[in-house]
Amino acid sequence: MYNLAQKLIVELIGTFTVVFISVGAICADQYLTATGKSGVGLLGIAAAYGLAVAIMVTAMAHISGGHYNPAVTIGFWVTQRLGTVSSILYCAAQLVGATAAAYAIKFIVPETVWEQVALGTPALTPDFTRMHGMALEAITTFFLVLVVFATAVDARGAFNKIAGFAAGLTVAMGVLFAYPFTGAAMNPARAFGPALASRHWTNHGVYWVGPLFGGVIAGFIYDRIFLRQQPPS
């Protein structure tokens, strides 16, 4: 068994990786486009975010559960699969990891590049209201947390070793739809770290309310409908 400190370190490292790679791909796309080269584009950004999640969940989920996302953690909390104190500490570790990743990119990547994309901070497209943004973030995060429960929590579901692969594909799927409209955070930590480092807080609440609501609903529905007769894992 791993202790809480080890789990928190994994959550910090995992979230750092997810934010570092997903934000880094956005900055790389901006750099390539600005220099007249072919950027990585939407597919590349989706792949980077999805692969980062898939790899880190696969590598270290056996230690902490591989949340790397307060929306996943709140899904575990609302179904009593993670205690209140542990949930708070998980979220704190995730926010620290995301912030460290954002500042690392700010230090490494030229300001002329990251400033143009606000360090990858998710933002609403001009014709998208906050309500639209929260709804899209909630639904895409709902898919993610539902998949996590179906693969990593449900003993009768898919073999849990594929949980990372499934979660990564779900994130990539969400990015392909939501990125042009909301920036496709699907993760409050993914929004918080870059927002803090770039001081870009416009519509920031969207990226907390939407994903957390989606995480709660997904966890609650899967637990009540499919796991009610199973003991907590």
C-alpha cells in the first residue's frame, strides 16, 4: 500500500505532465504558425493532451488512482470512494502541479510565443456565452469521469489496465469538439495553472463550475446505477 504523501506526489507529477504537454502543444502550434510553418493544429493539440493523460494514468494510477483532475477527484468524493481530507489534498496537489507546469513553460518558451495564446489558458470563443461554455465543459468532463469509473472503478467493466488509454482517448475526443469553443479544459487545474501564470482570468469560473458539475453527475450516476451493490474499491 502507498501512503498519502506518495499519492499526493504522484498527483502533482501527473498533473504537471498533463498541463506541461497540453499547454506546450498550444505554444508549439502558435510558434509554428507565427513562423510560417504548418502548425500541429487541432488534431495535434488533442493528441498531446490525450497522450499525456493516457501515459500518466497508465504509468502511475496504481499509486494514486491517476486523477490529475479535480473533476475526477470530486467524482470519487461524491461517491465516498475518497475521503474529504484526502480529496482536498488531492486537489491541492493537482493545482500545485498545474501551476508549476505553467510557470515552467513561461520560463522556457519565449514570451512572444506564449503571450499570444495566454500560455494556453482556455478561453471562450466570442459568440459563446458563459452558460454555453459551462454546458460544453460539463458534458465533455462528464464523458471523461464516466469512462474513468467504467474502466478504473467498476470491477465488472473493462480491464482496468486500459483505463489510461480510455481516459486519454476521451480527453482527445473532447478536445476535437470543444477546443474551438471553450479551449477544452475539462479540468479546473488545467485552467488554473496557465491562468495564474499568465494573469488571464477572463471567464475563469466557467472552467470550475462546468467540469466539477460534470464530474459530480458522472460519478453519482455511475455509482447509483451500476455500482450500488458493489463495495467501494
